[in-house]
Amino acid sequence: MTAAHTRMIFVNLPVANLAASMTFYEALGFSNNPQFTDETAACMVWSEAIHVMLLTHDKWRSFTDRPIPPSTSSEVMLAISCDSRDAVDRMNESAAASGGTADINPEQDRGWMYNRNLADPDGHVWEAMWMDMDAAMEAAGDGVEQLAG
């Protein structure tokens, strides 16, 4: 019998300044895994299952020839769960104090779900969110329109 394999996600992000990006992500609560960090890349850990690989532009180009978008554009918004509404607010404040941009979209508060969007120094968009799962399930029972806003 084999042990269950834990599924993980590694989000790869091109960054202009590796040291500044590492500082930014550490301020948000990520920790660095030095085993997968060198002068071209840094592995920043959110949880056992979620890792963000910060890659210098040269390192990024070794994986793909697709262009690096300007920091003013977005292709994805990465949602990350927080333990509380206060943790969402602290992450947003840390983003602003650490070279990122806070509240790049309007704050959303549905009572059972609360989120604020921030951008890292390279314009990668993160949605810090908290959700009361019991209240979310109750809202789902009331109809999809309750979940959608």
C-alpha cells in the first residue's frame, strides 16, 4: 500500500527584483525555503501545499518564451485564504508597507465572505480572503444569487 500523495501547487511568478520580492512576500506571512532558493529564484511557502516560486526575468525566460506582461496588466488573480477578517486587513496593510499596492479593487464584504485585493511589486494580483464556511453554505442554500453578491 502506498502513502497518499499530497497535492501541491507551485505558482511561478516573474519578478524584476528578487530580493525586494522576497521581502514583500515575507511581510505578507510567507516563509522562504532556502533549499529551492538561489540568486535566480526563491521558493516562498504559504502552507505545506502552496508555494510561490519567484523567478528573475532571465530564469523565467528559461522556461518559456512567452512575454512577461507589464506590471499594469493582470492575467490571473490568485486568491489566498486567511484565518480572519483582521488577517485580511493585516495582509493588505503589509502589502502597502512593503512595496506593493493595497486595495487595487474595491473591498468586498458579504458578511460571510470578506476580501481585499493587493498587488505585489511586479503587479501580480492577490486576493486576500476570509470566509465563514457555515454561513457560506447557508447562503448557498438560499440560492446562487446570494453567493454571487
